[in-house]
Amino acid sequence: MSVRTLPLLFLNLGGEMLYILDQRLRAQNIPTDKARKVLNDIISTMFNRKFMEELFKPQEMYSKKALRTVYDRLAHASIMRLNQASMDKLYDLMTMAFKYQVLLCPRPKDMLLVTFNHLDAIKDFIQDSPAILNQVDETFRLLTEVYGSLPAGEFQVIRQTLLIFFQDLHIRVSIFLKDKVQNSNGRFVLPVSGPVPWGTDVPGLIRTFNNKGQEVRTAQFKHGGDYVAASREGSFELYGDRVLKLGTNMYSVNRPVETHMAGASKNLASRAEENVAPNPLAKEELNLLARLMGGMEIKKASGPEPGFRLNLFTTDEEEEQAALTRPEEFSYEVINIQATQDQQRNQELTRIMGEFAITDQPQGSASKGDDLLAMMDEL
């Protein structure tokens, strides 16, 4: 497991979240000023300097439930609200999109290009906000500083860590099914054509060398694919052609997107184990999560500007039906970190969770448990 995986996971999933929210804001004809405010607020919160400093510290990966909590808070960092069914669908789309990108990365190092594609697109959302643009550019420089000199082996470990995180997720997504890059069982189709990774040769040739390192003969074989050499390497600079298209906005053209569960029996067992089995690192993970969320600065809505609800489904009826038919094991309940009994000990956590409070959501009792592990028992 790599301790450098979390920043790439968070930034790429966050990029996919912004793509989806932008598409739904346009599809629901939300007024331009409100849509811009939502994206600006979320991006400003996501790239907050203190938050990024915490995120980039070497640390173990969070569980799916803990990470989902961060995105739930992040999605509600503005005047927009999502109900449980829409949040479930949003998270499903985010995770499956990035899983696809990790699987299809030509080289492990190209995950950095995927991340840069997300950051480039995010900057397009905030062209009229120089201060937020500067936050994103600072994160780009941080990425270059931390990952620019990593050896290929370390990137391979990062990629393996991500694949382990995604291995039990097989949710069917309509865009992937229509483009024939996903099978009906929710598993992705790996291509046998197109450019090979930069710096490698097109398969089909065997070279034989003698003990002096001299090539003595060659032989060809049929590989069954349709590969071509890569034209050039993508740019790792602040501005440049990434060449790789993974991580760009696939919702830029309006297309309806549906999700369906696949491989239910295995997934149910896996999700149930995650929700029920005690985690010996639960206390440490929740403390780390609280510290990470403490770096986020949630902007309070100023003035009487009303909020609005965003629907990730085509109609309210579809959303209600999804909430009724989705197995409970597939829904990530939001982790409520309650920290009010010992005020001196938990003052910082109380402030953090107060800032992340979501309106119209029931709050648990504040009289149970005085440490984070006890609070986990209340979930």
C-alpha cells in the first residue's frame, strides 16, 4: 500500500464530481449565477490551502465509508442540496469513472496526466475567479513537487493501491455500456488496439541477442491486436497538451446517465463486511478524517439567497424509486462525528462538524460516547 495514493484519489474523484454536477445543473436549467456559485464554492473548499496540506501528508488510504463522508460534506459546501438517492448515484458515477481511468492508464505514471486533465477542466469552470484559479495552480505545483520525481515502481504501487480500493465496485453505467467499454456484469473491457505506452515498442517482434549483447536474429509473431506507436508523451507542465484523453469531461455533451447494480451477491457481502466488521484502526481513521476535514473552510451562504435541491435523476419519481429499491447495503450512511460531551477535549471536532452541518438531516444524540471509536458504534 502506498502512502501517496490519497491525494490522487481525492482530486480525481473530485474532478468527476464536478463534471457530473455541472452537467446536472445545466440539465435542470439552474440559473447561471446560482450554478456558478455552487461550482465556485465547492472548488474553493476542495482546494483550500490548509486542506491540501493535510491531504498531501503521507498517510494510509481511508475506507470507502470515510471517503464518502468527505464528498458528502464537499457536495453540500454551497447552496445546493442532494438527497440520499442522488448522492448515492453521484458517488457511484464518480468511482466508476475513475476506476475506468485507472484501469486504462497506459503507464502507472500516466495517472498524473489523468489528474492534470481533471485540474485543467476544473480551471475552465472558474475562469472568472482568479483567487480560486490560484488555489488550483498551487495544488498543481504541489502535485509536481510531490510526484514529479517518483520512480516508476512507486507509481505502480499507487496504481495497485487504487485498484484494490476499487476492486469490488462493478456498477453498470449507461455511458460505458453504450460505448461498449463495459460488460453487462459491470466489468470494464480492456482495449486491444490504439497507441502503446510512451517509450515502449509495438508488440509483434522478438529480438535475440548473443552473450556480447549483439542482436543476432529477429522473429515476428501475431499479437491479435491493432496497436500503434505513441505519437508523443503528454505534457507534465502547468500548461500543455496532455495527449492522454482519460480524465477529460465525458459529460461535456448532454447525455442521460443511469447506473445499475451488478454482481450483487459478492458486493453485498463485501459491503456488509465493511459496515459490520469492527475495524481496529477505526479510531485512528476517524481522527485523521476529522483533522483532514478541519482544513476545509465551508463558506456560509451570505444574505437571504435561497438554496435549491439538485436531482441526479431525470425525474423526481425516478429518484424516489431509486431510494426505495436500492439495497441498504449499497448506501453509504454519512458518518456523524459527534464531539460535544467533553468540550475541552473535542472543541476542534465540534467546530469542524458544526461547519459541515447539512440542513434538513436528522442529528444523532450528543449524549453518547466521548471518543471517536464510541461514536463509530452509533452508526
